Amino acid sequence: MTTDSPRLRQATAATDVEPALRRALVNCWVDVTNAGGAAGFPFPPIDAQHAAPALDAIVNGLGARTSRLLVALEGGRVAGWLNIRRDTFPLVAHWGTVHHVQTRPEARGRGIGGALMAAARRIARDEMGLKQLRLAVRGGAGLETFYGRLGWREVGRWPAALRLSPTDDRDEVLMLLDPL
């Protein structure tokens, strides 16, 4: 782990994501997925034609109250990113979900993921007024351990919910961060 923290940037509106940042986010998503990362595309390889529409849906849905994009930069380059979302339906508006947590393969082990998750916790609590965060992860990838070190706890599993290939079914692990 490096002693230098990444610079974190937050987007709360589509206009906060200029074209160069959009391209960098798409490229990051492609690189993470093609390296085997569990960030939303289960069947690599993918390219920008796959990732760009999915990123555009996230960016176009940004809003200070409902959806935030958090980007980690190292040396001016996107090192990782995630999305925090809340549903405004009154019964569930007190909690949010974290989606697409990813760190570039070459930036792993330097604290990027931990920095993103710590900032997500703070933003969810202090800026979005949330009381808890939820996250679903792919079993068998060691992600439960990573998130556990950050204070998350497993609250459930859907056995064999994710089919990566005809011979590779994985649990979907449901995790909770409460209190924030």
C-alpha cells in the first residue's frame, strides 16, 4: 500500500462527467472486467461498446439526492470508481446501495478500493443522509474478506445465484454496512 492517498472526485450530475473522464471511466471498466473483476459484466471480454451504454445510464441518472459517482485519481489518471444509489421510495429511502466498485488491475494493493469505500461511507452518511449501505458481491472472489476488513458484514447469500459458465455457479453474497 502506498502512503500517498488517491485524489477523490465526486460527480452528482451528468454535467460533472466531461468527455475525457467518461472515456477514462469506460476504459477502467473494460480493463477491470477483462482482468476478471466482478464489476457488472460477467462474461469478458468486453470493449467500450459494451461498457459505454452502461456507464451512460449511470451518468445520466446522477443526482445529489439519489446517485453519486465517486472516482479515485492517481497522477491524474482514473484508478478506480464506484456508484452510490438510493431509492426514494419512503420505506427504503434511508439506505443506499454501492455498485460497480472497481480498481484498475495495475493499481490494486495501493489502498484505492479502501479509500473509495471510506469516502462512500462518509458521503452516504454526511451528504446523502443515509443510515446504512448495502452491497452484493460475487462469492468465490475473496470480496467478503475485503469488505469485512472495512466494517461490512455478510447478511445473506443466494446460493448459486450467479452462473458464470455452465460449470461455474457462484453465490451472491449480500453485505451490509450499518451504522454508517
